[in-house]
Amino acid sequence: MAPLAGCSGEGAGRVIEGGFAGVAVERGHRLRDAPSAAATPALTRRVQVLVAGGGIAGLAAARALRQRGIEDFRVLELEDTPGGNSRGLTLAGLPCPLGAHYLPVPGEAAHEVQDWLEELGLRQRVAGRWTYDERALCHSPQERLFFRGAWQDGLLPLHEVGVGTLAQYRRFAQRIATLQRQARFALPLARAPLSGLHRALDGETFDAWLAREGLDDPHLRWYLDYCCRDDFGAGSAVVSAWAGVHYFASRHGFHAPGDEPGEEADGVLTWPEGNGWLAQRLAAPLGERLLGARVVRRIAQERHGVTVDAWDVHAQRLERWTCAHCIVALPSFVAARVVANPPDWLRAVARAQPHASWVVVNLALDAPLHDRPGAAPSWDNVVYGSTALGYVDAGHQRLQPVPLGPTVLTWYHALGAQPAAREALLRLPWTHWRDAALADLAEPHPDLSARTTRVAVTRHGHAMAVPVPGILNLLSQTPAPTGRISLSKNDSATPLAPPRDGRLSFAHADWSGYSVFEEAFTRGHGAGRLA
């Protein structure tokens, strides 16, 4: 434990205990730092299909295998618990997220996700229309922004902004609507044909495109940069214009003040532990077929099958698995490292695709915070001008009209994809990130330090692929002998099929160029259906 340093306010000088939690960074580095010479395995096992990676894509692949009647498989996962970025923990007796914390109500293109939600009982048809379980839908108020000393509803800056700002909000909304008419933007990505418009947007940064469009209002630009950092892990100066447009156009567009977005526009499913709730439901039926604490070291195609070597962290031994087929549900840069003699297209994607670092700080509070004037406490709470992304309240889904009793706030900060950010994430002590979170929220919540009893800091060194310019075009050229990556070289849609190389299928959100639940689930489902 360490004293709170560098902060002022009611809690200055208090001791707030905590530490790192949730991600065992040394396991991934074992792969990076392991000697290249092959070790002798302590035991060898055989299965029909092996899934390397227990994130959402790997878990969805396992579900699809079971749907086909294939039960002879194993899933190997680096961490002790599955889910990748969709995991949770318990802090001070309360569940909270370690990463992804919501799932937008999926559109018709994500029918695999819709079917699974129906299977879980979260989605059902009532009186001829689809409805979602209100216990899982995010309760109101959903989001607010601390702007000019007060809280306002929604995240788009509105309080006392000028007519020029409002005009640019309307222009951006009109531009997104026009692009939606000119080309299809779908989520998951593989459901939309790749057009010349998509390729052109992929050729420049979002900032460059906004500048050419004359969209330079600082409030609009801050909001759009926030959206990019929130969904892609890097700002609008880094991500492609395709990614920035796709953020809005693949869902319900962008709605300027006064527009009517429709009742479905803000539908979000969430739980106290975030998307960890979903990961637990995918993992529960797998039982002993899910093996945690396994560092996949090598995946090699042999004459009659595939050999996979994995280090068992707890038993401290090397295992060898032989299988007829392997689903590689690993990030592109990890897959390129562990696949023996990786194909050129895999190397090319791994080189071109950066991954953003994130830090997530969970703060256990012993009582509700005093609040500044304006909008009421919400699920998602953001500070205007901050380089961080604000916080969500893990207690927001409770059935109570006002906040009562202890809760956990989960603070997010996307650090970008620069190596220096990743190095700082690994080098700095947990107290640095604790103090950063407290300082970032000190103005809207001066009593935060006094109310915080414990802190858990989670480091994600390679949390998510960043959709930089050119990555969409590169992915569209990736060959796959038995079915393409599901991005068409022309303007006609193609069937969903994972990248494939012989007896290896590749299933990860990286193959869509960016990381969201719908992409990971659909990629994994497709690989499991075709393995």
C-alpha cells in the first residue's frame, strides 16, 4: 500500500491500498523472451480441433464447434480466466469491468450475435417486434459530460456553445447521412461490400478528412477525437477516415441537437462486470475443455495435422497438442510470432497493424460522491478536455432512484499505440495510475479521494488493433485458399469466411481492422462453422 501523493482535496494524505490486477503481463512476455530452441514437451495430447486463444473470438468459435456436434476440442487461454478484453473482477465485494463494458444493441447485420442473445433470453419477440431484457439495457440517465463547471446530458458539448458550433454539428450529421446513402457501412464489417468510397476514406486520417470537409470547430473535433480514442484506442489524428466515419455510419449515424435519433439509437446492454458477463456465458458450457494459464509457443502444420506447443504456467511444463485443425484466435502480431513459417500475408498484417495500450483503474468507493450542478449521475461520465475517457459506474444498473451505498467507478485511459506509451505502462508503479485517475476526476468530484477505499489497476499492453490508414485495403487483399477474409475486392458482397492457411483458420477482431465485440464474435463463429 502507498499514501496518496500529488492530489489535493478532502482525501489528501490518506492511504489508499491497491495494486495491479487482472492481466499477467509476464506471461505474454514469456513468449517474447523465450529462447528460440524447441523444448521437449512433458506430455502430448490429441484433439480434433484446438482453439488457440480464449477471448471472445475463441469462445465464439468453441460455441460454433459445439453447434456442429464437435465436442473433441480444447481452448487454450493465456490468462486464468477467459474473455480477453471482456473480463471482470470483484473489488471490495463488488463486480466491475477490466475492459469492455457494454454491447450496443446489435443491428440486423450482426445476426449471429442476435441469435446468441436470443438464446440467452436477452432478446425476444413481443407483439411482433424484438425487445431486449430491460434489466440488461443501460438504465437512464446513460451518459453525461462535465463541461464548463457543470454536468450536461449527453457527451456532445452543448452548454453555451455558439451558432457556428451548432452549424458544424448539423453539417457533420448531414455528411454522415450522405455517406450512408453512397455506400453501405455494416457491423460486422464483412457484411458490407468494400467500395471505392471505403477505399478512399481508408487512404487518409480522420483529421485530414475533417479538415478537407471544413469541419474545424474545436468542440466537434474534441468530441470526434474522444469517440476515436474510446472505440479505437487512438485519436482522430491517427485512425483512418474510414474508421471515423464507420463509427457513426455503421450504427445510427450522428444526430445534431434537435434531431430525433429514434428509440433504438442509444440502446446499450451492460452489466456491473461489463462484457465479462457475456464472456462468462460463452465459457460456462465448455467446462474442462477450456484451459487457462497456457502460453501458446508454437503452431506448426505437419503432414497429417497441426502441432501446438503451449507452456502450462501453473504446472511449469510444456504441453504438446496434436489436432486435425487449429483455430488461431490470437491477435495478428501474436499469430505471426507463433505460427511456424507464417504466410507472407500474415506477416504483412502483423507489421502494418498497431495495437493500442490501455490502462483501466477501478476505484472502490465507500459512499456516493457529492455532485456538481447539472445532469444527474449517469452510467458513463466524461470530463471535457481530458486526455482520459472518464468513468462508468458499476452500480448504475441497480434498481434504485438515486445512488446509495458503496460502488465502483471504472476509469479508462487509452494510451495510443506508440512504443513509449507501452513502455511507460509497464515501467510506472500502480500508484502512478491511481493518482492519475484521482487527479483527472478531482474537479467534478473533489471528494473522490476521501471516498476511495481501494484501487485495482489493469494494464493492457496490446489491448486493441488501431485502424490506421491503409489497413482496410491491406486486409481486403489477404488471400485465403478456402474463402476470403470476407472483404470484397469489388462492389459485391462476399460470404463470411475467416482467413485460412491449410489446416489453420484465423479468427480475431484484428481481421476486421478494429476491436469490438460484434466483430470478434462473428469472426470466431465463422471460423468454428468452417473448421
